[in-house]
Amino acid sequence: MRLPSHLPLFWTICLINGAVFVLGALLLVLSPASVSADPVPSELVVIAIGLGVMILTNALLIRWALAPLHRLIQRLGDIEHLEPTRLPEEGSGPIRGITTSVNGLLARLAEERRDGDARALAAQEAERHRIAQELHDEVGQGLTVVLLGLKQVEQRAPAELVEELHALRESTRAGLDDVRRVARRLRPGVLEDLGLTSALAALATDFADHSPAPVRRSFAPGLPTLSPEAEVVVYRVAQEALTNAARHADAHEVELSLQKLGGSVVLEVRDDGRGFSGLTEGSGLMGMRERAALVRAELSVISQPRRGTTVRLRVPVGGEVVG
């Protein structure tokens, strides 16, 4: 028995009760049972049994009708994240209509969440760009002026001060290099100027310069062109993965690869470090997942103790950008 999906729950229960009452009335009319004006105990027993059967039948039918609703409530309670999860549409009548409406609501909430994440990350990239520009134009130029001034003073200073001025000048030069490196990390200018593979190569070189583990790079030729948003996502995920490898992996070697598999471009950052068991959703991993969702990409992190960690990002070619 299937009920129309537009039928309200109130009328569903009324129909079930009405069907039970009609069935009871037909049994009374068509059966040979009768009740006298002065009922005897046997007649009262028949009435009690018939009433009990009607109540039990009514309860079972209502329970059958509402069972999909109880399962729907339980599944809604199990949802922890507003991902585009689709609940199974089961049952009939208003229960199926409720499930369809909830699925539509979950899809809209997930889409709004992705749009909000896209706007937030776009604002974050704009802020990174502004800070990097200020570091380069103001702090960097200021340190350059100081460096040139120290060089001139060192040339005219007494011999006993030359060594101290030289050490101060080298310290200033190191500070200027740090400022430039921070600016490059905040805003990958090479990504805009030379493309994704060149930006990843520069990122690997910078990692190798500040980590004891060498980086083995593997970039397949003839990679398809990604959207600017997707290239930024690939770069940021590689940056975060390399940073995690430098801080936590204690690796002897790191491999950075970019290749085309099917209709996707796949980034892999693999290390042979200590690995871990039990993935913890820290801020770095959450940030990578949020960025991947912006370009409909799939992010996976595979790790085992003492067998290293692999971060894999699969970006669909020509995929739609959220936001």
C-alpha cells in the first residue's frame, strides 16, 4: 500500500484509523455476533477481544506508517557535518515527501557552506597578497636601505669597528632574506609569472634549503591547464604538506609529483618519515580539505607508523569552481 507523497501526516493517521473503524463495523454487520440489551459475560468477552484487536491493528498500522520517519530522525541525528549527504528516500506518503525536502535542505546548506568557505578563502588570499606586498615594498625596501647604509659606514669606519659592522650587515642581510622568503610563501608570485610547475619546483627548492631531507620532483610533461583558482589550491596543498613533512615527519626523503590520471591532475607529496596512526583533523588538514572542496577536488591522506605519509590531491580538469 502506497500513499501519495503530498498527503499530510494528520490525514494519513486519520485514514488508518478510519480504515480500522470501517473494518470493525463491517465485521459487526456481516458476522453472526450480536449483543443483547442485557449483555452476558460471554458477549462482553467478545466485545473486549474485538476492541483489543482493533486497537492492536491500529497501533501496528500507525507504527508501520511512522517507521520511516523514526529512521529519518535517527539518520539526521547521526549527521555531524553538512556535507552533500543524501538520505535514502524510503517509505511512502508524507514520509517520502519529508525525506525529499530534507535532502534538498542538506544540499542547499552544503552549497551555502562551500560558497561561504570560498568567500573566506578568497578573502584570505587577498589578505596574504596585501601583507606580502607590504613586506616587499616597505619592510624589504627599508632593510635594503639599512643594508646599503651599513656598507657605506663600514667602508669609512675605524678598523676596530669593521668586524662588528660586518656582522651587523650580515644579520641585516639574513633578516632581508627571511622577509623575502615569508613574502614568497604568502604570495607565490612565481605561480602567477611562470606557472604551476615552476612554482612547485621553487617550493621544493625552498623546502630542501631549510630541511635535511632532499626533495625528489616529478612533473609529467604536457599537463592540462588548470584554472587560476585550482592552481592556487594545488600550490597551497603542496605547501602545507611539505611544511608538515618538515615539522613532523622526520623524513629522509620527500617526493613531490604532479601528473595526469584520467580526467584529473593529481598532486602527491610522499615522505618516508615516521608516519602516524589515527588521522587527527587539525587546522592544517581542515584547511587543505576546505581548499580542495572549492574546486571539486578529492583530498586523501594515507599514513602508517614508520612507513611515511602520502598526501594526494585529485583535481578534475575543467572542474567547476565553487563561489
